[in-house]
Amino acid sequence: MVHRFEFKLCNRHTGLDQACFDAQPLHNVDTGSLYFYILQGTFAEQSTTNPRVFTMSYQLPVGVTCTDGCVLQWTYTTFNSC
């Protein structure tokens, strides 16, 4: 099973629409990818008393500021293959 995270940013906090988010996808600083993949087995030790913590870094797109507020869209997708 593979899971992935994807992050997009809308640099306004009112009048939100999907086009605003789609115009500003965030890229992983380490890989340059739009996606952060979590591979099978990563969740093997996860429980309510031992949650998994994922550390990742993203950079705002060039020219984008959040002076008046921004909204982050986080999409979590899971792929299950049998």
C-alpha cells in the first residue's frame, strides 16, 4: 500500500476556490516533487499510543506572500493494490 500527501496554497483567506489552490502547488524542498510518498510498512508500528510523525519541508512559490493570510490545502491519497 502506498500513501501520498500533496500540498497546495491559496494566498488569500476569503473567496477561496480550487483554481487558487491549483495555481500554487507546493514542492518538497528535498526532492522537488509535488508529492510526499509514504511506502508500505511505514505504518506498521503506528498505534494510538505510538503515532507516526513525518517531517517534510516545503517552500512558498516565488513571489507568493501570506501577508494577509493564506490557506493550505492538504490532500491525502491512499492506493491499495491487491
